[in-house]
Amino acid sequence: MTASGLIVFLLIGAIAGWLAGLIVRGFGFGLLGNIVVGIIGAFLAGWLLPRLGISFMLVSPLVTSIVYAMIGAVVLLVILGLIRRA
């Protein structure tokens, strides 16, 4: 992975984590935490969505990657919220 690829990967993770934190209220983790949540969410969505038969393409591959990662990050934050409450 090149340096520019890594920067794009981290930016997608940060944007997805931030958006997921806005959607799932009360689960903001700061910039570094949002990047981690977004990256884990991207892997989670990449594994979960194809198994559910969900596949889509938006305006560009970048936007599609952000939306996929955001969906995974939202799922991750909901799971973390359920674990915290238990």
C-alpha cells in the first residue's frame, strides 16, 4: 500500500466513523477513535453485506466505500452500545 493509499484509507475511516457517531447518538470517540471505528466498520460491512445479498454502487467508488464503511461502523456502534448496557 502506498502512502497516498494509506491516507485515503484513513480518511475514509475517519469520515465513516464520524458519520456513524452522528447517526448513533452518544458514541463519539474522537478523531482517532472514529478512524478505528470506521476502519473496523469497513471490514465488518465488507464481510456482512455480501452475505446478506446487499450490493450497490453510488456516484463514485470513493462515495460507495464511505457508505459501506459507515454502515459497518453504525452496526459496530450499535453492538458496542448493547454490550455497554449489559
